Amino acid sequence: MSSARKTAAIVGGGVIGGGWAARFLLNGWNVNVFDPDPDAERKLSEVIANARRALPGLYDRALPEEGALTFYGDMAKAVAGVDWVQESVPEQLALKHKVLGALSDLAPETAVIGSSTSGFKPSELNAAGARAIVAHPFNPVYLLPLVELVGLPERIGPATEILRSVGMFPLVLRKEIDAHIADRLLEAVWRESLWLVKDGVATTEEIDEAIRMAFGIRWAQMGLFETYRIAGGEAGMKHFMAQFGPALSWPWTKLMDVPEFTPELVDLIAGQSDAQSGHMSIRQLERLRDDNIVGMLRALKRSGSGAGGVVTGHEAALGQTNIGQTGTKDGLPVTARRQVPACWTDYNGHMNETHYLEAASLATDRLMEMVGAGADYISAGRSYFTVESHIRYLEEVRAGERITVTTQVLQGTGKKMHLFHRLWRGDDVLAATIEVLLLHTDLSTRRSSLPAQPVAEALAELAGKHAQIESTGAGRFVGERPPGG
Amino acid sequence: MSSARKTAAIVGGGVIGGGWAARFLLNGWNVNVFDPDPDAERKLSEVIANARRALPGLYDRALPEEGALTFYGDMAKAVAGVDWVQESVPEQLALKHKVLGALSDLAPETAVIGSSTSGFKPSELNAAGARAIVAHPFNPVYLLPLVELVGLPERIGPATEILRSVGMFPLVLRKEIDAHIADRLLEAVWRESLWLVKDGVATTEEIDEAIRMAFGIRWAQMGLFETYRIAGGEAGMKHFMAQFGPALSWPWTKLMDVPEFTPELVDLIAGQSDAQSGHMSIRQLERLRDDNIVGMLRALKRSGSGAGGVVTGHEAALGQTNIGQTGTKDGLPVTARRQVPACWTDYNGHMNETHYLEAASLATDRLMEMVGAGADYISAGRSYFTVESHIRYLEEVRAGERITVTTQVLQGTGKKMHLFHRLWRGDDVLAATIEVLLLHTDLSTRRSSLPAQPVAEALAELAGKHAQIESTGAGRFVGERPPGG
């Protein structure tokens, strides 16, 4: 498959460039990096290390095999034959002109040339003849899906498709505008916050609490307008606007003025920020942030709201191109292959017992798909319900480790589906066995029933194939000594 | 205990007043409501119904028994003898003066009188002689912890304590200021967003996506400043400010102007909002929002960040005043009593198999606490690791239903702790049994070891007490037929 890999060139490897590199790399792209900074390789490796421990935890399926990461000292070589070029150099228009101009000459005509600019418009970026689009991402780029796209429609189209394929959410702007959309909103909050600190109304920590204890939580799953629509109650958006419209002309903001960035203000804010967060290193803060984001996005996957829906959609696409029907191990189908997210671990510093069962439960779902009892079958009113399970915990598993699950069909006749999952740490350390008995169920009556003929046949076929394979550990009761043990 | 219950008076029972009522009620307070609106009782009941399905799902312990909800047609009777009065009438200063003045005369001298005002300062609210403080909450009040407190220190102190006891996060302002802190930030975003819509740059839906796909997720767990501190990378906050300070004077916002609220702008926004969210009723949107918030806050409980930390702290307090050591059922300790959150259910419309085990795992933690192997014991380097479990799923359980878990100690000698959990739907439908074998483990060597003497003794004592109780369903293997079955 490696001949089909696509390649991205990352020009400028700071926090944003590194985030782009990680996003592409962990989605199976080869990544070429060009950055004259002698420290670039170290910095970028740290971003990628963060991404490796966080991004796979979003998904209940394995990401593609990582691509190859190569550093180039020559920009022309870095962009030769690539599919995407991402420029993330500092926010100086003259520098952007120089770099984007060179990239437009050197990169293949078919390659998208994206600029990570926070504020410049395509007309400004391309004033010296470049052919870039704005592709503005958000830190951490490997976790947050938003990319604001601005530019010519014929260039935006292919970019959109590529971004979706690496799990991102392209938002195409209708018009070019300074700072696009999100940064205009951020800028407004930033200004108002600077005034609050400067005027001694609140510290940086108090402002952060005001955000994360209230509207930050609302905005992670719905935005401003949908939240206000709800606040309007049954009377809806017009009612809300009638109620809160007048406040617009009240003196609720100081936004008409721009606070001057004096050394005193910088010291005040930096000092307050140290008092608030100085007990943790930036690396620790990044990991805390990433674990929080992964945990929240996993929660949003349930409803499909916002970024949770993006993750679910990407995961479904992974299922089609990835392991599943085809992968086997020891003669058994591989029904899960994934990384353990930090939120699956507990106070003992290892994967909590609950999530061994969760991994097995997802493997059962996968086996159901394989025998034709997937989402469509369930929507049509039939499913399998678990009636009994038995778990043997054999080895500890830690956050970030990869696990593989194989599934043996012990019995698949009548209403019964009797499965024996083996959960491997990596590929070859048996960490648990999970034996499960399920009964086919009619979802309207909630009573057991016979499965559809094709499902019964597929299951019987697997049971036949698996009958010769040993199943040590199945059929045991809790506390039973192993034979000879 | 009901003589020790505190009472809150809710004056004005709309979305905000109803949210306050629900917050107090579900935390065991009696609630008196005064609202002349003939429709108030219906509206408030709907908010409380939402709260009943969402708030308990935040916690892995039961909330206190609900208090009594009473509607009064007479303000004096509603506030007689209460501990807290919360005013949530419309945002008109003359009306606030009238209501707060009356409340200050009628309510006990010891009662806190809080105003939910979004914008007015205490000096304005009390200009006609009232003694109110600002206690400004955020919708949904029963889920979001933030309350901005502004007023005299001697009134703020007791208010702070009460708010913490009902799971909220009081943020005390250093100075009074129009619109306090959070609404100043919201107002800035609201103004900028109105311009973006008015100028045709983005629709309401696009703006919501720009928020919830990116910075909304960041802000739910850290705020603005901590996020920017990280963005500065290793060089920290000063570096960030040096990098993005200059942009403050660039034309990134239109905030110097206030958009005029013409009928055309109202229609444009209301129409876009209908296109975005009109396929769902307000009630559906509220429930989606609440389920999302509960799921995300449960994820944040893992790290204790932001509102997750507030929930964890409140839960610990619930453990001390609530069930646990004392509660028993059928001669066995009650080790869990809780409501099933929506995020525990799956595509089959019932609690997923994984969460039966999660409930049992939390019950095991509770039993460990009871025998002296709680958080302190684990911090000191010893714990119990599960080596085997067996689950029988007997009945379906749905979101919002209450479950109770009892724990029988089958064996507690040497390194072994052999438990038999019964999971009841409500109090009397046996929905599952979970049999678990754990081994005492030294956390530094990760090898099994003997427990501390007091733990061994407490466990042996429980095992002795429980030996006479039957344990039908224990010692079974998967698929074994029940005796005589």
C-alpha cells in the first residue's frame, strides 16, 4: 500500500507546523519537513510525540500505519511530487510572500498550497503572484478538527476532500475577511480580557474560571447561536433577541478602545499566568489539555455533536479502509486494534477493568458487522443482547499501548452467539480473555428470537472454522484453578 | 433528617429561576416558588424534569433525597424562614428595585438575597435600600457550576459556602462592573458575531461550527490565558504576547461599532437559526445539550480540570453525608446508589454491558474504602487488582433509572478478596450479578502481597457476617444452566 501513500510538505515546523505534520503522519501520509531552524527537528518530534499519545485514543479503530517523516534542507526537494504543501511561517506579510511565492514555483501544479495564517486574506497572500489558499487550523492541530478555508473555489474543492480524509472539518468562508471567523471572535475576547486584567477587575485565572466553568462547556458542543436559541426557551431566537438586544447598546464592553501593550501590562499578565499555571511545565499542560480534549470528544461521539460527529465519521471511514474483514491472527478474525486512551486508566496506573470489557464489547459489535448484524440490521429491529460474560485479567495494560482483539466463535446456533475474545497487548502478550454469551433479540418485543438466515449461516460458518482452535480459559468459573495449577 | 433541610425561595420561575429551583431541590433543599405568571408552574416543572434526567448522571454517588417544592401566591409566605432567596425577574432596574426591596423587608435577616442579574451592579440593585448581592448563574443552572458573586464581603462569605454545598463554583469579583466578567466576554463575541452575519461573511451555523470545532473545546477545560500560555510553547506567556500583541491594533474586529438591531437583522438571524436547528424542538435541543454536558463533565472528572474538579469535590462531599457505611439491604452493604446517565446507554436503547461492570467496579472501590483500603491506602502503595469477573445480565436498565448495588464478601482471606455484587434496578428488580475476584497487590513491585492487618480483619469480619447469606449465581461458568433449569 505504501506506493498509494500521499505526501505532505510542512514548511515551518513550530507548534502549528508540527501539529499539521502529526495530523498527516498519523493518518498514513508521508511528511516532508522544511525548516531552517536547527532546533526544528527536536521541537517537531515533541509535538509528534504528544500527538502519538493522544490522537489514536479518540478512535475505537486503529489509524492507518504511520507514514515516513523526512527532514529536508532544500525546499525544492521537500515539495517535489507532494500532494499538499502547508506553510506555517511567522505572521509577517513580506515573509509569507517570499515563501509562498517560492512554493508556488516549486510545488507540483496539482498540489494544494495552504497557509496557516491567522489573519491575512488570500488576496494579500497572493499579491506577489502565489497561488495559496488560507487553511487556518487550531492548536492542537492533531486533535481539533476546524480548518478555515479561504480562496478560489477550484483550489478549495480538492483541499476540502483531503482535510476530511485526515479527520478534519473544513469550514469554507463565503468572503475573505481579516482574521477569518474564529480569530475575530477570539480577538474580541482577548481584548476584553486584557481590559479586565488591566483594570484590576479579574486575574487571568479568574477569567479562565469564568470561561471554563460556564460558557466554555456550552460552546464545546453547541455554539453561540444554538445556545441562545435554547436560552430563548419555547419562544426561540426572536424572543432571545428581543430580550437581550437592548443590552448591546449598554456599556457592557470596553471594546471601543484598544488597550496599550505596555511592558507593565505584559508583566502583569505574565506574572498572573505564572501564579495560575506555573506549577506545571508546558509539556505537562499540553498533555493535560490533550487528555481532556480526548475525553470530551469521546463523550461527544455518543451524540455526534460538533467535533464528536467528525470523529465518528472519520472512524467509520477508517473501518472501510482498514482492518476488519481481512485481518486475522492465529486463524481468528482481528475484531479490534487500537490504542488505549488515557481516560481508560485508573488510580492503579493501568487500564481499568471496565475498559477490558469495553474493548471486548466493541469487538463483539465488529463481529456482528462481519456476520451481517451491523447498524442496518439493528435499525431494522433486531440485535444481540449479552446475557453473560466472564473476564480473566492476565496482564496490565497502560495508556498509549496498542491492543489487538481476536474473536473465536464457540457456538453460533439458534438464538445463541457464544464468543471468546482474546485481548492482546501489542501483538503477542495475552492480557485478557473475555467470554461472552449473547442471545438474538427482537428489539420491539425485547424477547429472544432467531436471527435472519444469512446471519445464522455466517455465524455457523465461523463457528465451524473456529471449532478446531483451542479455547483455554473458556468455560471457567471465577476462582477456578487452571488445569494442573 | 428533614428538619435539618434548608429552604430556598425562588422569585421568578423562568429558565433561570427554574434552573436555580432544580439545583437546590436536587441537592436536598426545600424550594418555595413565587411567580405571578399563571404558567409558571408548568414551565418550572419542565426545567426540573430536565434537571432530574441530567444532573444525577454527573455523579457516581446518589444525590440527597429531593426536598419539597411548593408554589406560593404570596411573596411574604414564600420567603418566611428561608436560608436563601434568589431573584430572577426580567432585566429592568425599576422592577429589580421593587422586588429586591420587598424581599429585603420580608426575608429573614440571615437569608442571602441573590439577584440573577446579567448586567446590573450591586450599587445599582441596592440604590433603593435593598440588601442583595449579585449571584449570576449560567444556563443550565442545574449543570453549569459558575456563579459570579458581587457585593459586600460579609454577605458574600455565607453565600459562597452555600453555593459550594450545592455543587456550584462561586467566583467572587474584586470590583463591581457592568455585566460582571463572563457576560462582558460573551457580549464581545455576540457583537462580533452579529456583524459577521449582517455582513454576509458567515451564517449562524457557520459561526457555531467555528466555535465548537475549535476554541470551544479548548475553553471547556482550560480558559483563554492558560490556552495561550501553552500556545506560547516553551517560551510561555511573554512569548505569546510578543507574537500576537501587535495584532491587537490590526483591523481584526468591528467592535468599535455597535450593529443596529433592525427588523431585517433580527429576521436574518432568526431565519438562519431556523435553518440550522429548526429540525429539533427546544426541548430536544435542551436534552441534547444536557447529555453532551454530562458526558463531557464526566470526562473532565478524570483529570479534575475545571468543572470536572467541581463535580469530583461535590461527589466526595456527598459520600460523607450520604449512603455508604450505614446503608444496608438484605443484610448486605449498599455500595452504590445512583442514576444511569444517558452516556451509559447504547444503540440497543439500554445500559451497555460495559457500564454494568463500571457500576460494579465503583462498588468495589466503595467496599475497599469500607475496609480501609481507600484513596490513602492506595496512595501509600498498595491496592487490589481484579483478576477475574463474571457478569450475568438479567434485566435491561435505561437512562435515568436508579440503580442500587449491594456487595457480599464471599471470601476475604490472605491475598484474596472475592466479591459478589448484586445490581438492582430501583430497589427490588435484580438486573445483574457481578462476581469478582481481586488480589491484593504491591503497587511498586506490581506483585500480589498480603493486605495490612486492619484491612484483612475488616474484610474477614464482613466475610463472616455474609457467610450465611445465599449467593445464587456465583461460581457459575458462562452458559451453565441454572440448577433445575
